[in-house]
Amino acid sequence: MGEVHDRVDEDPDVRPFRTDVDKYYTIVSEGRRGPSQRLRLWMWNADFRVVASYRFDRATRQYHAEHRIKGLPARVFAAFWHRRVMNIHHADIDPRAQIGPGLLLMHHTGVFIGPAVIGDNCVLHHNVTIGQRVASGNQGVPRLGNDVWIGPGATITGDVTIGDGATISAGSVVSRDVPARALVAGNPGRVIASDYDNSAMLNYRVRRAPAPTAAAPEPEPAPAPAAEQAQAQGPDPAHVDRALAEYARLRDPSGDRHLEAVKAAIFLEDVFHVVLREEQIDPDLLGTAEGMRAVLARAGGSA
């Protein structure tokens, strides 16, 4: 074994066989992918061919379910390949088994896997059996977590759960649940060590990239005060016309210009309070001569 190789993938379940291939190159070929390494892996490595047959069978079953006619030739070839692997290599991985990415068979002979559920980065050796326990009518199948290492000759049967990072020693017979990161040995299998680190035995692990966190929604701006809303919207056009007409009447030369101008300023304060505020006229000065001059100057008149 050697140093542990960790590979991060956003969604390894999309193409689990790609992770299997990368794992075989990393461990068997020491990471090299030259022509000779590729030829040895794809043509002469029987362990790899067993895994490839299982992945191909799973893919063709899904394709055949979606395309009944077009997927038929591939489905027939997958069944033929699976049967050949059973007869020649004496290994059988049920296509109904759900196995995560990073599967590695160190020695394939005598491996039997029923319709079990196996997590990521599982390492199996020869003469391993993972399947149903038919005694006492128990038809359940095992469920293995991620990063599980299983030694030669081990047997896991029945409706049991093997926790993440568990290690099943050679020759163990497991028929009950195993906690995470436990080392199991014996017949029947017993936990002989807790918090056991098997990373050096796995040698290669694929890690799922953490899901991107959703950006926090921006807080809605606080509603503007009524005065600012009125300023943004501007005065009502109908009020403007009315105010201009009233102001023209109050500016009639025959009347008292000073008194009428004061009335006009008060009226304008009520109708055009936004305009007066923008012009920085103090409403308290509207009744004084200084305020009148300021208002009338804006309106084009004089005090």
C-alpha cells in the first residue's frame, strides 16, 4: 500500500466506472497511464474485467429500460459477458447490487455479491460472500457504508448494516451490525477494536465535493418615509394646476398684495411641501417678510 490518495469529485455517482478506472491505475499501475499500463489493465487484468462487466451490465439495464428496442443488443451482450465472467473467473456480482464508485477487487476468484448495497471506496479480496441469509426466513441483504475493507474469505449475510470505515478481517463471518470504524474478526464476527483507521489499507478514496451553499437572500430595503415617497413621486398634476390658478388669482393687482401673498405662501406650503423643502425654505418663515421674499422670488414675484 503506501500513501492515501484522496480524489474529490462533485458527483461521482454519474460515472462510477470512471472512478474505478482511476483507482486501478493509481494502485495497480502506480498512477502511470502509458500504452503498456493501459494494455495490461484492459486486456489482462481479470480483477478489473469483473468490475467492468458489472458496471456495463448496470448501464445497459438502465438504457434498455429507457429504449426497449435500441438497448436490446447491448443488453444481450452484457448478459453474455456476465455469464462468461462467472464461468471463467468464478466471480459473480449481481447487477441488482448498488455499489458506489471506487470499487476494487484485489483478487476476484470466488467473489459473490448479491443484491446488496455497498458504499464508496470498497475493497474486496478473494472468496468474499455478501448476500442473503436464508436461514430462519431472513431474506434481507447487507448494507455496507463507505470506505469498508473486507479481507479474504469473509462472509457477510443477512439484513445487517456495516458502518463507514469498518474493517472485516480475513475469515470473519458477520451476521450482525458493525459500528463505524470498527475492526471485526472471528466466527462469529466480533468487534476487537474501535476507531480503527483503515485508510492505509484502502489506499485510494473518492470524496464528494461539498454542495455549494445557497447565497443568503439580500435584505429588502426598509420602506422609505412617507415624506421621501412623496418627494420621489412629485406633486399631483391636478393639484399643481389648481395651485397655479389660485396663485394667479391671489396675485391680482387690485387686492392687498402683502396679505394675498401670505395666503399664497401658506397655500403653496400645503400643496408644494416637497418643492419648498427642496428649495430649503423654512416653513416658520413663510409668515415673515424674509420668507415672503424667498417664496415670491422662487415664484417669479417680489415682496
